[in-house]
Amino acid sequence: MSRRLTVRTEAEADIAKAFDWYEEQVLDLGSDFLLCLDAVLNEIRRNPLLYPQIHREARRALVRRFPYQILYVYDDETITVIAVFHAKRNPKIWKKRL
């Protein structure tokens, strides 16, 4: 069963900020980041229970090759990405988004 996936505005801003940072480091590294992010989002869409529940209803999926985590919640119809955070950032920031 494929659920609808939505990305909150705050999470879109997280992604844009990470993309810009990687592009400043090495040309096309931001694009590589987006490809890896997209692969994990597709896995989440196919099986949202695949990743561990870490806080209340929030689950965390790690992005391959990059130190980022995707934090999301889901119900029977929709998966909502609440944050795309660097693994070293303070988790209190994304917990406020719940």
C-alpha cells in the first residue's frame, strides 16, 4: 500500500538549506544529497514501519552517505515529513514540530 507523502514547509526549508550547503562544498554534491534523500523517502512510502519509532509517534530514517535523518509521522493514508535534520543537531528543535 502506497501512502501519500507530504513534506512540511519547515522540512522543505531543512532540505533546501542542506542542499545549498553541500553545493557550496562540491559541485553536484547537493544533487547527490537529494538523490539519497529521495531513495529513503521512497522506502518510507513503501513501508513506514521499517524505521524505528523514536519519540511519541515520530519515526526516524537515516540518509545513506550523508549524516542526515528524516523524521516523520504517519497514519493509514498520509506520511508527513516533519524534519530533515543533521544528526548532530539538538533534537529539541524537531520535537517542537510535533
